[in-house]
Amino acid sequence: MGRRIEWIGWAALLGFTFIFALPLIFLLLSSLKLPSKIFIQPPEWIPNPITLENYYQATKVIPFFLYMKNTIIISILSTIGTVLSCITPAYALAKMSFRGKHLLFGILLATMFLPYPVVMIPTYLIFAKLHWTGTFLPLIVPAFMGDAFSIFLLRQFFIRLPTELLDAARVDGANELQILGYIVLPLSKAVLATVAVLQFTFMWSDFLRPLLYLNDTHQYTISIGLQNYQAYHTTSWHLVLAGTVIFITPIFLIFWVAQRTFVSGLTLGSLNE
């Protein structure tokens, strides 16, 4: 009986996985079709013939490598900034005692409930006053100021580290920065990788903020570039589909390579104090 229930559970999981993956499968298969066969009725799931010409044309018609370079620069720098800026406040909130600690943590949590449209206009005005609009700076510099969710995730993980281990280091004469660098960070690779993957994924697929701050087409990220091309070439769906597959492929590769570390970091970081 227990074996049968287990098989039923696996079958249900596979069924739901297939349902959620169905749009992605259709996207991939459609990108391999000839333009004349994408919208035929009834639809053909298996491309006949299979062609890679759509991908070749997409990289030629759309300045894909320029958009990808811009996206990589923004994503990597913002990821580095987020990881570096969130470690110390998360450690302070988790393992250090000071006046107003719980108040600061409460304010931090409160900021997580603010949707981006609420702060969109004030932040835009600030960056406009700084003459940063039309550059990558509004997309990169804020990452070096910390991120509420990343701080929260790191704090939840740091809380679980044994306090006795840190106290032993203090007795041996280590200061807080030495404890953080030599003890805490080596034990926190999973959650640090999780923060990095989440930030990189968010910046790679972000559409609204690059749309606000990037004015020159040579500065466009892939998400804006694809939308801009689709707006002016509504009939070239074979190129849009191929470009979309290229756009989402790095995200799938990152999750596939770091899936164990990513899931472990999310699980450990989500535990309550």
C-alpha cells in the first residue's frame, strides 16, 4: 500500500512538472520550425523539418551580442554588489548585540512589503538629479547598498551557526571581521550562492528598471532589446521565439549547475530563529 502511494505521488509530481514545462517545451519546439509552420492549425508539435536558421538570423537581425554584453555587465556587477553589501549587516543582525537591533530588523522587514512602483518615481528623481539616467549606474550602484531580502536570508542562515564556535574565536583574540571572514563565510557557501543566483536571475530578466533608465539602444539589455524588436517587427515571430530561447538559456544553465546548492541555501536560510 505504501509503495503504491509513493508511485502515485511520483506520477502526480511528474504530471504537474509536465504541465508547468509545457509552455517552455512549446517555445523551444516552435523556435525550431520554419516561419510558415509556427501558426498552422492543427499545430505540429514536432518540427518537420528542424531548422536552426531562426537562431542564426536572430543573432544577425537583433544585436544580440551587444545586448547580452550589457546584460552580463549589469547582472554580474549587481550580483557582486548585493553579496558584498549584505554580508556584514546580516551578520550584525544575527550575531551581534546592540541597541535598536530589533527595531532595525523590523524596519528592514517592512521595506520588503513595499512594491517597486511605490518607490519608482522618488528613486528616478534622485538618479535624474545625479545625472545618472542614460547610464548603467542606477542599475548597479543600488546593489552595493544592500538588499532587504538578501539580508534577511543571510541573517536567517547566520543565526543557525553555533554561537559557541564564534565565542571560542573571540576568546582566542579574533575580532568580528576575522570571525566573519575565517569562520562564518566558509560555512555559508550555500546561502551565499543562493543570494548570488537569485540576484543574477532577477537582474538578467529585469525589464522595468532598464526601461526607465536606459535611453540609448546601444545600452539595451536583452529583455528590452527583444521587446523593442517585437514592437517594430510583429510578424517575425520565428526570430522572437529564437531570441527568447537564447535569453532564458543562461538562467536554466545557472539553475541546473547550482541547483543543489541553491535548494540547500533556500532551505537553511528559510528556517526561523
